[in-house]
Amino acid sequence: MWRALAFLALLALAAFGAVWIADRPGSVTIVWNGYEVATSLAIALIGVLVASIAIGFVWAIVRGLITLPDALVRGSRDRRRAKGFSALSRGMVAVGSGDPLAAKRHAGDAERLLGAEPLALLLKAQAAQISGDREAAEHAFQRMVNDPETRVLGLRGLFVEARRRSDETAARAYATEAARLAPSVTWANEAVLEAQCADGDWGAATETVERRAALGLVDKSVSRRQRAVLLTAAAQTREAGEPEAATERVLQAVKLAPELVPAAALAGRLLARRGDLKKAAKIVEAAWRANPHPDLAKTYMNLRTGDSVRDRMARAETLARISSWDAEARLAMVQAAFDAKDFAKARETLAPLLSDQPTVRACLAMARIEEVEHGPASGRAREWLARATRARRDPLWIADGVASETWGPVSPVTGRLDAFVWKTPTDVLAPPSGADEDGLAELSSPAPEAAPEPIAVPPAPTSPAPMKNVGPMASGTATPVVLPVPGAEPSKTHNAA
């Protein structure tokens, strides 16, 4: 509409000008080279307009002839690029559909038509990958690394290929270089973090986590949790040789994640050795409220080494009140009552755990009480030992389908940080085929009164060899014994508490 109005306005203006010139007649005289030409003003203006149109038309023809070669070259190049991008599109579709022959054919066409186009190189690499030609894929990714615009993408491809051939050294180098060139690249940061955790370089891993949080790659709450896990791991390695440094780090971990069980248990032990019993008890109690755990109960009941069995029993009652008599609190209370030889109290406390689907630890605790009161060969003791072989399993630390008696900062399968979760394995697990009552009786035999052992024992694994406790990871030399857990899928959440 606006164009029509503009056209009518111009037409009206032209008509007004023609009328204005007609109302004011005049003449134009041109003298040149002895000739004189005289005409009216209107005819002179028309002549100038026609001459301008003719000159413009001639100039367009001349310019077209001059630029014709360039236009032909540009048109050919545009057609090649159009065909190249069409081949690129078809090649991507072939890669997505898993057709290696079509992918390689279209990748060759795209490279021939587009040259060193980044997407053409990527298609060539992906086509080589799905066809199993690892050498060609690495060659394509290396060409991408040589181009500054595609260097990080090429490093990503080389990293994947190095992982596929189990070359962790090369994969780590590619990830480190990518993280240096592009600090915000998620995959490179995660790979560097996994490598640092695998090396036990907890300080560098903590810096990496802090950098990722500063760049906004992870949520702040996740970052705090990961920093707490790394600080706990660092404290565990220093517990024996550098207790002061270990205490400093584990207190930082407790501040970041008060509910982290390994941190609270370690902090309780270290503070108790230093004589700060009040602070140690406060930390353990805070973690116990969030997650009742046998490690916390053991630490809390043994804060003061000179306590009597009655003192430990009082501490167990405190834990029971805090957690509203959680199952772990009852088991801790049963242990304390057993050590105090208050078997009636132990039976009374244990009774609710035996009423409906008792766990292995509950059955063994009851068998231990029966052995002391009626003898190891009594029918009741052997009955509870037999029930323990078929009882529901107790919780374990589980990460990526692997169960362990001891906590670890990273998954033993994937190397993922903060992967261990305290939960009950699936019921498909069964006791070892060779397990008998005598073996369970040996596990449940009473410990000496001077140094009573906890009645909680590890659940029976699925393999013929029983799972062994290699000691806490704080020693810096032992690693947790793990076994596969059928049906335990890798955890997506990071809550190892």
C-alpha cells in the first residue's frame, strides 16, 4: 500500500512539474564547433532524459561484459558449495542412521566440494568411526586440531579415540590441552577432574572443582558437595602421618557438607584424639541426625577411649533418642548392651528389628546373644545363624553397580567423583553357595571384653569367596574391596552421604 501511495505521489509531482514548465515556455540554444541548435526547454529536457537512459543502458552492457568471468566463477563456486552442503546433510543423516557406506560416500563428496570445511572434516571422522576405521578418524581429527577454529573439536575427537583404545595418557593430554584452550568446555573439565582424582591429587582436583563452579559449569550446591568429598579424601590420606593437616581439611569438609558421613566420622576421630570431645560429639550428632550410619555410631561411642561399657551404653542411648530409635541406633544400642552384659536390654532393643524381615546384622546379633546365654551349640543360636544366611541384606556403599564395605571419593568403575551412595543392595544377591552355619558362627563369636568388636559384620557376597574388610582408606595404602551388585544402576545423583 505504501509503495502505491509513493508511486502516486511521484506521478503527481511529475505532472505538476510538466504543467509548471508548460506554463513557462523558454528556449535552449547550443553552439558547438560552428553549429547552432535552438529548441524549446521541454524538448531539451526530454532529450537529456533519453540520453541519460541510453548511456545507462550502454554502461550496464559494458559492465556486464567486464564482470562476466567473475560471475561465471562465482556461480560455479556457489553451485559447488550448494552440492557440498547437500552432500554434508545427507552424510549426517547417514551417520545418524548407521549407514557407513553412504556416510563415507557423502563424506568424500563433501570434502571434494567443500575442501577443508570444518563440518566436512567432522563428517569424514564420524563416517570413519562408524565404519571402524580408527586410523582415518584420528587423521581427520588431527587435521581439525591443526586448524585454530576447530582445534577444540579435534581434541575432543582424539580424546574419544584415545579412550577407546585405552590410552589414558594420551586422553589426559588431549583433555588438558582442550581445558587450557577453552576453560568452559565441560567434557575436558570432567576428564581432567577424573584424571586428578585417579592420581590422588586432591588439591588440584579441588582447584578444578572451584574453577568449574566459577565458570558456572556446575551448580553451587554440587560444587560444595564435591569440594567436601575431595577434602575428606585428602584428610584420609593424611590421618596417620599428618593429623593436624588432616583435621584442618576434614573440618572444612564438614563445614561444606555436614551430612557427609565419612567426613563427620573422620572429624570425630581426629578431634577426639586431640581432646576436643565436645566439638567431636557435636559434629557426629549433626551428621547422625541426617544419616544414621554405623561408622558414626562407632566413632561416637568410642570418643573417649577410657570410657566404661556403661558410658558407651549411655552414648548409644543418646544416638537412639536423636534418631528416634532408627534401626542403626538400635543395633548400636544392642552392641553397647552386649558389651555391658545386659542381655535383657539387648534383647528388648533388638526385638523390633526381628519382627519383620530382619537383616543379616540383626540375625547375627541375636545369634551372638543366644550363644552367650545358651552356648554356641544351642538350637536357638544355630537357628539364628541359619536365618542369617537367608536374611535381607544390610546397606552398603554402592557406586555404579559396585558395592563396597568402605567409602571412596570416586567410583572404582567410572572414576566419577562422589559416586558412592549408602543404600541396600537388591534382593537378587544371595549368600555364597559354600556358606554354612560354622562359618557364620565364627563371624559371630564374641570378642574379648577388654576390646569388644562391633557385632555388625559385612553381608555375604555372591561369589564363593567372602568379602574382606581391608581397613579404612585413611591408611593411604588400602583400597576398598568391591563386588558387582546385580540391578544396581549407576547413580545419577551425587549423594554419597
